[in-house]
Amino acid sequence: MEKNSDGGGGVNDVELLCKILQEGHKFFYFDLKENPRRRYLKISEKTSTTRYTIIIPFNGISWFPDLFNYYVNSDDQNLFSKKLQHDIKVFRRERFHKVSEASISRTR
């Protein structure tokens, strides 16, 4: 285990597990981390010019594979025509990006 002090986490964050997936020119980093407040999964997509990161609380990790499988295996014709609402909130040192479905139908 190694302490992490990069921009993505605090000085007290401990890296428990790290996996890297390469798809074309993109790299995806899956880092399971822990700090005194919580354990979480940090997923980052990195290209030569950009880096995007999402943080998933530990208790939300279990439903993530189901969500991915839904999109991969779905034959829903409206799947790719959904409108999304975006809401960005900034707190002290963290920024949260909430994405929610704006369509009327919520059958899942």
C-alpha cells in the first residue's frame, strides 16, 4: 500500500489496489483508495491531452457492473436518444458532476 498525494486525493489517501486498462490511445485507471472518512473507487480516463475522473463511494461499487451490463446488452431503441441533465457543484476541494436522465419514462 502506498500513500497518495496527487491532485486527485488527499495526503491521507491510501491506495489499496490499482488496475490499468488501455483501449486505443486512451488509458483507464481504476484505483481503490481509502482515507479516514471513506473507501472509494476512483476511475480516470486519460489521453495525451485530457483527464476525466469519477469517484464512486465503496457502497456504490456493487451496482456498477449491472449498470454497464444494462447498456452493453440492452436492445432498448430509446437507449441512445435519452436526454441527460447535468448539475455541477463545487465544494471546498471537490467537484461533483451529477448526471441524470431527463426522459419521462424511467422503466428499469
